Amino acid sequence: MATNPQLFSETIDLLRADAPRIRAELYAGIVGALPRGASMFPAGASEVSHELIDALVYTFTAAQRTGTLPEAAVKKLQAWALDLRRFGFPPEAYPVFARVVREALGAGIAARLVLDEAAEEMARAAAAADISGVPPAAAARVVGVDKLGDISRVRLTAGMALSYAPGQFMPVMHTAEPGVWVNLAPALPANPFGQLEFHLRGELRPRLGDYLTLGAARGASPRLERGTLHVRARSTGSAAAQAIIFAALELDAPPRTTVDLDDSPATAAIRAAAGENGWLHLGPDDGAAEVVVCGPAGEVGPHAAGDVLICPDSPPDWSYQDFYQG
């Protein structure tokens, strides 16, 4: 069934053309409607972030085909709600936000239904996390820092299990710089002890004994069950690469894997693992079913459309692909 290009087109055009006004009105509406609304935003803010506009455009674009949200869009919005918990967004904020958006856009009935659906799904995800006792954020103490070239390996312990898949990244804030978040990919798979490792190149400068605050994990993770895997890592992409390889080491039937990486804190460990496991080799891609490219967005180089791209420093991707289009 083809996308209806007319459905919500005026709303999408308005969001893009009048973003400054809408961002300011949304901020004023949220702060005025919620008792702790101002605390959800950085100090001195007078408008919502542009990501909210991008997310609204995504939401209406995703709903163009049927007037409702497809499963992929619901999952993306639910993941976003889990991420927003670190800013103090409670489940009850989402219906209020939907109302404020409706008023700012002068939304019609169809748009209101989509906004209400999005708010309901995001509130449900946030409430489920609350009920399950999942903290909005976790604190991890720095227990080791060493350097290889211009990359620092920072080891931490959170004292509790954290939930993420190998290759995913999480927002991280140094307690000495409140409000400043950077996305980092852990270099170790999730484990019961909350042991973490990050590879940094100046994004943060933690010292031994410092604390970092960690938000909910997001992003892509490779499908290790596909049989063959190639991982290409550049610079701090070594962290995601190491987590993926270490996760494969835990499998009964790991994929036949090749790894292409430059000198990094992960090189010695991956080379040692390759020497002990016949399914793991260092070298170029030899036609793997799953290709993973890791590193800073400006350094990963060319990649195919179907590759799993892990670039924690990239802006949030709110583009929508309708696989039913045509």
C-alpha cells in the first residue's frame, strides 16, 4: 500500500518552516503545564531541542500510509521515551506534551489521533520501566584510566547490571560537567557486575575515582546469528568492535568473523582472541553476510547501505523509510 503524500503534509511543512516559533511555544507550554517542567530542560533554555521537531516530522511521516503508527515507529518512539527518562520526563508528561503540540500546530483530528497514539506508547514504555525498577540513569565509578596514542581506555564499575546489546551506545555525562552528554559505546558486553569500558578521544576527561552518569542504551546491534560477520573499526570505534567480538566469544556457535581495525586499546585483545579461535581472523571483508562499521562519523569511510553503522557521535537519525512504498 503506497504512502499518501497528502496526509499530514501541511503539518510536516509547518514543522519544518516554522520550527523556531514551535520550539519556543512547546517549551512555554510544557513548563507552564507541568509542575517540574523547567527541570526537564537545560538551565537557561527557552525552547525545546530541535530533536523534538525532527521526532514530530518522523511521527507524522511514519503515519502517512494508514493514519496510524507502524510497529517500527512505535518501537523507535518507545526507545526514545526510555532515553528521555534521564531528563526527568515522567509517563504523565506525554499526554500533556501531545496536547501542547496540538495547540501549537492547530492540529486536525487525524493529526491529534497520531499525537495521542505516540504519547500513549511513549508513556507506556516509560511506565513499564518505572514499574520494573529500571533506573532512569545509572552511576559508574572510574576504576582505571590508561592511554594508547590519542585514545584513553577508561574502565568503570556501576555495581549493578546494565542493559544494552553489543554495539549499542549510551549517553554519558561526567558529574563535573552537568548537562553535557556524549554518546559512547561500551567496549564490554553487558554483564551482571556492571563492569564497563569506554574508549575516549577527548569527549570526556575522567580521572580515577570520578563518577559518570549513564542513560539508556540506543542504536544498532549486529545479528550474530547470520553465520558470517565482518567488523571494520576506526579510532574509538574499537570499543564497539571489542564488545561485538567479546559477545561472539560467549556463543556456542559464533559467526565466522573477520576484523579490520587500526591500532587501538582493543587491538591486542582481539588479536589474542584470533590466535585462540579458528572462527576469528584479522583482515578485510571476505563477503560476510553481516558487515559492521564502527567509529566517529567523519572517519569510518565508505560503507554500503545495508551495513550496520555504529557512529555514536552522529546526530539522532529521525529519517523514515516506508518499506511498503510503491
